[in-house]
Amino acid sequence: MKCILAIDQSTSATKALLFETTGSLVATTSVGHQQHYPQPGWVEHDAEEIYRNTIEAVRSLLEKRPMPHDDILCLSITNQRETIVVFEKRTGRPLHNAIVWQCRRGDPICAKLIAAGHSPDIQQITGLKIDTYFPASKLKWLFDNKPDIKRAMQRGEALIGTIDAYLIYRLTKGRVFATDHTNASRTLLFDIRELRFSEKLCKLFGVPVQSLPEARESCAHFGETTLDGVLQASIPICGVMGDSQAALFAQRCFRPGSAKVTFGTGSSILLNVGDELRLAEKGIVTTIGWVYGGRPTYAFEGIINCTGATIAWLKDQLGLIDDPAITETLATAVPDNGGVYLVPAFAGLSAPYWSQDARAAIVGMTLQSDKKHVARAALESIAYQVKDVLDVMAAEADVPLTYVHADGGMVRNEFLMQFVADITGLSVRTSDLPELSALGAVFSGALGMGVYDSLDDLVQLPLGFTDYSPAMEADLVEKNYAGWKAAVSRVL
């Protein structure tokens, strides 16, 4: 059977994966990259390292699972969204470290724009809130503080791309400079009605519109590559999607009212709201789910900055655990959280609060509190944040939610998934395959390569799952959630 090679370039690592066109995972390998923190609240990645790791991950995968070149149909790409790279047009080499979606250096710029009254106009055009989570303010910071980069941009010697556009440019040796609509819609520079970059917003943020990539449908062709000679001959690049939308696509949430949660470094909750643009309020943003056959599908999105990142903090910063998996053992070793709540506002609080000044806190500790309570509080904080977003999202969309799809590495944590079901009151359907972002890009690639003729064909493909149903008593749910809201109020 023909296979599709996939790249999943995430916040912490680059995965190479091989899928059968039916969606079955054949093999995978991963190469991690370093996180750079130049100042408190700043986060960067070495984009050159990411490109090298992309090539190395594919090389390692094909050494582990050799196969004839003719059996690889195409390369599909999914990626961390909102992370931005400025690179040299001639060589593709980065002119600065990639500025990561978690980075808060654009906060003062965003505050000035909000104070100047730009919020309504920007939301009307982009569907998004003014926040440095999105890269436009970071680009303005870069041009304001790095005159060499600004001059290169003005001379037409530099280009700007999200990670997908940067990788495509490098993989095609500069022959293709393009992104897809899902990634473009996350820049705070993209008109989601007109499906093009907004000259008005580019002028506002000081970004030359000609330095931005062409926006194509996710299942379009994005050139050809040998992956720097790893392959004997070129294969098409087909199927490009931002990681969260790709997971929505892989879950086959093609009907309005279907929702998913991706549990990654941060979490994105997406709800399909159909092909008519609707602007949300109360901390929820509107984004492009995908564009297929010239027709956009829109989605409400709630963004959570820290979910998996909270567990990584317990391990890497506090040294409280050696392995993220141990959090489940610790959490279930105590009957409840002992009144301990962790509010993971390490980079502010996003949806539905959007408080960039909030900072993380652990509250409610006593002399009886220990690391089991803190680990449990960390896991519970993920579920509380999901409930915060889903409650607002369901009200905004005016649709009753009965279940939500879940994916990402943390779906293996049974305590967390059951607690999400209990606190939200929804059935949680977890995918047996954690790599759904890669699968979504693969499904998009399979559509673009003509393996499937329609979205209906994809619905028929099997996908294993596990269901978690709400089981907690209503009064205990209310008590737990009230404790969370009280904790959040202390950091706002």
C-alpha cells in the first residue's frame, strides 16, 4: 500500500511519521530541540536546528523502516502555529531565532493597540483578539529593535513565515514560498473573509505584505522535495495544516457543532461553526478550520497557554517528578486535591480571561500538602481550563455539547481524561492514536493527491477511541469548580 510521509513540527520536537493512506501509523521517530529563554517571558527556537532536525528525523525514520521511494506518495506537514521566522530570501537561513507562540515580548505593543481602540477592527478582520500569542506584535518588536532585519526586509532581502512556510521554503530550495489558510489565519494579519493578508493590518504592524507567503488550501500542492537528498527522487509536498486544525480534521469534525481538545504543550479547543463567519465574544476567537474546494469552514477556538507545559514545569523547573507519566500515580494516591489549586498562568491566562498580567500560583496549601497534591492540582488545572472554555464556547455557538473529541499525548493519562469528563459533564472520546495532528495533515494530503474524492470518504475510515463518561456527583463538581474559580480570581 502507498504511504504518506508526515512531518509534525511541534513546540518541543520534530516528528517524522509514516502512515498508510487509510490512516494506520506505520512508524515514527522524534528529535527534540532546545528551548531558549533570553529573558523572563521570552521564548525562542533555533529555526536552523529545527530544519536540521526535520531532515534527521526523516532520515532516521527511513533507516528504521526502509521502503521503496515509489511507495511514498507525498510529504505532509503539520506544525506549531503562531511561531514566526524571519529568514533570508536568497538562502532561507534564519536572520533571528524563531519567536515562539508562548513568547510575551509583544505585550506592550498589544497594550498600546488596545488602548488606541484597534480591538474591534482587528477582530472584524482576523476573528482574533489583540494578543502577543499571535505573531504580528512580535514582528513589530523585531523590526523596532533589530534595525539590520528591518533594513533587509525593506530591501526585499528577507521573508516572514510561520514554521510550515519556512520548512516548505527550505525543502523546495526556495522555489515555493507558501503557507496554508489555517496557519495564515493565526498571524493577526490575515483577513479570514477575503482569505488573504490584510494590507491595512500589515501597515498597522509595519509588516511588508510582499514579505508574507502565498496562502493556499491545505490539500494544495506546495512544490516537491528530496528532503536534502534523503530521498532518491523528489516527492510532492501536499497536505499542510496548523496542528490544532489538523487534529480537528483528523477527528472528522466536519459537521457544525462538533468539537475537539488537543492536549499538547498548550491546548486548543476548536468547535466547528460552519461555513458562515461568526465572531465570538467573551474570550473566544474565530479562526479558519480549513478551506476545501474554495469554501472555508470556520471554527470557534479557545486557547489555553499551559497544559502539558505545566507538567513539564513540575519536572524540569521544580524537579518534583522524573517522568510526566508519574503524575497519574501521584494524583490517584490521594483521595482529593486537599484544597490545593494550581493556576498555570506562567505566560498569563488566555481564553476566556485573556489576562496577560496574570502569573502562576499554587494556593490552598497547608502543612499536610505534599507533592501528590501539587501533581494532582496540576492535572486538575488542565480540566478546569477546558471547562472554562467549553462552557463559554457552547453558549456563544448556541449549540448543546454532549461529547468532545480529545487527542494528544496526555490522553494516555486516564485520571486526567476521567476528571475532564467529570468536571465538564461531557463524554470525552479519546483517540487511540495520539498523533492526530499528523494524521489530519495526511488526510489532507490524501485528498490533494486524489486518494479520496471527498470529506465523506474520510468519515468512513476507522479510528479507534476510548470513551470516558461523567461519574462525579454534581455537588462535588460544583465544590471543586468553585475552588478553581476562587484560585483564578486571586491571580487576575
